[in-house]
Amino acid sequence: MKGAPRAGLAAAASSVLLWVLFLPAADFERERLALEWRPSALVLLLAAGLGALALWRVRLGWTARLALAAVLLAAALLQAAQALVLSLLDRPLDLYFDLAHVPSLVGLAAASLGPWQAAGALVFAALAAAALVAAVAWAILAWQDVLAQRRRAVVVLAIAALALGQGAGHGLVSFAAADAIADQGRRLAHAGAVLTGLDHSYDAALQAPEPSGDLAALAGRDVFLVFVESYGTAALDEPGLRERVAPALAEFAAAIRHAGYGMVSSRLVSPVFGAGSWLAHGTIESGLKLDPFLDQLLTRSGRATLARDLAVSGHHTVAVMPGIKKPWPESASWGFQRTLFARDLRYDGPAFGWFDIPDQYTLARFTERELGPGHAPLFAEIVLVSSHTPFAPVPPYVADWRGDDPYRGLAQDEWRRIYAEPDWAHLERPYLSSIEYDLKTLAGWLAALPGDGLVIILGDHQPPGIVSGASSPWTVPIHVLSRDPALIAPFARQGYVEGALPPRDSHVKGMESFLGDFLAGFSTAGS
């Protein structure tokens, strides 16, 4: 096949390639990734531009074609990333903040796949990107060959201009990629304005009156605030998840009741969905609904926090952060007098999950270090991470932690089961196993916990949309426990219900309400 027919087929194949490139897009109404069958405005704009250049007898060289192809591929990837973030995290993509987490995602892939498979995947991704850029550059070349004839250039330019003008008004053209680019531009400008002090939209939040109280009712009492990663109400509400979590939660309730605890439960609305745990932690601590900007501004503000308030009331304040492997200078700004990072826990056993350290070890090590006989009243914020995405491998629960190697007795068949490759299409399976593991671990820890202090256990956010469903509410369970009924009473007065299952209530408070309610419940005026 020669001449015009071959050029026409090449141009047709090029058109199909560019159409397919922009198929993945966000369905904002259903909050999920969908296929966008309408032609992209960027592709029509490319056709119009090439037609105009052809009329002026301008032909792009390989360097220009490769650069233009890279721009088109970046726009298509941005459109797809916007859809993926919406589907998994139920929020808009924000490259200013999200790009900083790409190394962590690469680390997650390496930990999940193994170093060799991860390296192979990265090489494959790089080669695939290069091949796509080359293919798009070839597509541009094929169009240029067809448009070399002036009459064809005029026709294509007219059709593209008409499609852009008329199709936009009738919804026949997709502006998803253009909208995504414009949205990221606006977000970048907003970030610059906020961080340079030109945007004052957060001033009111930072200058709002701080909740206050003397916490007299907690004098001499230990207080434990325990976050369970990805423990969302989807685990209690979605039928496919509830059928396994409900029995595990019932066993947890029975175990802690046997250990002498009373318990009340409720729900809170997290400021994040699927990821961003630190914003949930900070919202509980500060009494402000945090986003990434307010989080940064808050750490510089010196506002009161839960840890600071408890320090003033005579508590030694400790944060236990097994997921933090690098320096975290902001720790002191939250009011913690000491922070136990991953390195401080000195775990050298088998690695589990993204953060390596099993939650049972974290709790055992914390108890050993901080809860010795005659210890000062303690406030500890403990973050459990074994239920972090991708949830696998899930640590086995070990009844006796007194030995140097608690996993010594596990058979090889059990190790093979633990480290088997998860089914990436069904991450709800390891997710459920990780929640069951944490509930069993917490029950064992609470049974051996000395004293009659206050224990608050809550989730930080829902699991990602692939597990919870992107339409799930942003709610998490919260359980309040103590061997002293007087420490549970303030929460009961606020509407918490007895037991481990919080009711499904349409009037759920945000996490930002917790600090004010806590101070009011345990201070002189509220006790």
C-alpha cells in the first residue's frame, strides 16, 4: 500500500491512539474513574494547530514532535491521576502536596513486590512511557504527512475549529484534561499565596478561641489515645466487611469486659479519606479541621493542643510513631515531650506491612519503656500501622511475648501463608485480616494494662475506595474504655452508646469537635 491510502490509515491509527490516551477520566458525579468516550479538546486543538502550521508550510521536526508528545502524555496522565485519586481517596488531586508522596508510593511498591520485581516494574514503566511518547510523536508525524496537502489542512482545521466551538456548547467534546491542568494551576497559585502570606483565608481558624480546661478529673490518671490505621466505619457498615469485623469486634468487647473495662462508642467524621493520617491526628489534637495548608501553618502558630493541655495538667506526654523513619521536628510543636520513632522501638524481627513493625511489638515495647511501676501520669498518643495499605503481610498474633523471638514457633507453612502474594484485586481480604489482628492485639494489651486510666481507640480514616467504596462517608469508629466508670461518663453524656458498635447516626460530629468536648468533660466546670 502506497501514497495517500497508507497515509490515511496511519492518520486514522494515530487518531485512535490519541483518543485512547485520554479515555481514563474522573466521573465527579459518582466519584470514580470512568471512560471518557468523547474526543479530548486537547486532541482537537492539536489537529487545529497542525492544520494551521501546514497552511503556513511549517513542519515540526523530531525534537518538537517528541516535546509535544511528552506534553500530551503528561496531560493524559494528569487526567487519569485525577480520576484515580478521586476514586481511591474521595478528594481532588493536588500535585503540590501529592507529588511529595510519590517516593513513598515507590517504596510501597518495592516493599509489596520485592526489590527485583519493583525494579522490573519501574523499568517497564519507564520503557512504556518512552514508547508512548514515541508513538504519539509518530502519530503527529502521520498527521503532518496527511496535512501536507493544503486542501486537507483547510478541511481538518475547519472541522477541528467547528468541533471545538460547537461541540463544547453541546457537550460533545471532553475538556477533562484542560480542566485538570487549569485546576492544578489554580492550586499551585493558591499554595504560593498561602505560604507567602498573601492569602489570609486561614487566619480566622488560627485566631479562633482555643478550647480550654483544667482537666481536673484526669489528675493522676493515664490517658491513651490510640489510632488504628484505616479503621473506618465501612468495616462496620459494608456487608462484605461487616461479616468478619463484627465477630472480631464482639470478641474484643467480650475480652475487655472480662478485663474489667466499660466501653462506650460513637463515630467521628475524619478530615481525610483513604490516606493522610497525620491530618486526622492533628485535627484531634488541635480542635481544628486540618488540611495540608492549615497543618503547616498550625505547627508554626503555638496554639494549644491536647498534648500541651495534658502536659499543663501534670501528664508526661509521649507520641509513639512506628511509621516515622525519618526525623520529625514538628513533634515538639504538638506538645509531646518525647517521641518514639521506628528506630527507638529497635525492632529487628521479620517485616510486616509497609512499616515493618507489627503493632503487637509496638504496644509491648511502649509498655515496657513507659509504664513501669511508679511512673508519672502519662498521656500517650499511639499510632498502630499494621492495617496500613496494602495491609499485607499481616502479622500473626502471638500469645506470649516474653521471649526474645516471639515468632520462633511458627511453622514454615504459616510463613508461606503470611508472605504469599496478595490478590491485588481483592485487598479487602488482607484489610479485614489486619483489622482482626489489631482488635485481638488491643484486647491482649488492654487486659495486661495496669491501672484504671482512660483509653480512647479510634480510626484515622476509611480505607481507600478500592476497599470501602468511594461513596462511603468519611466516618471512623471511636471507642472509649476505662475500668473506672467515672472516666466514661463524660462521653456517655455526649451521646456515646454502650458497647463496641456505634449506631449509624446522620448527625456525626467532626474530629475537630473532640478537643473541646474532651476538655469540657474532664475539667472542673464540666465534671
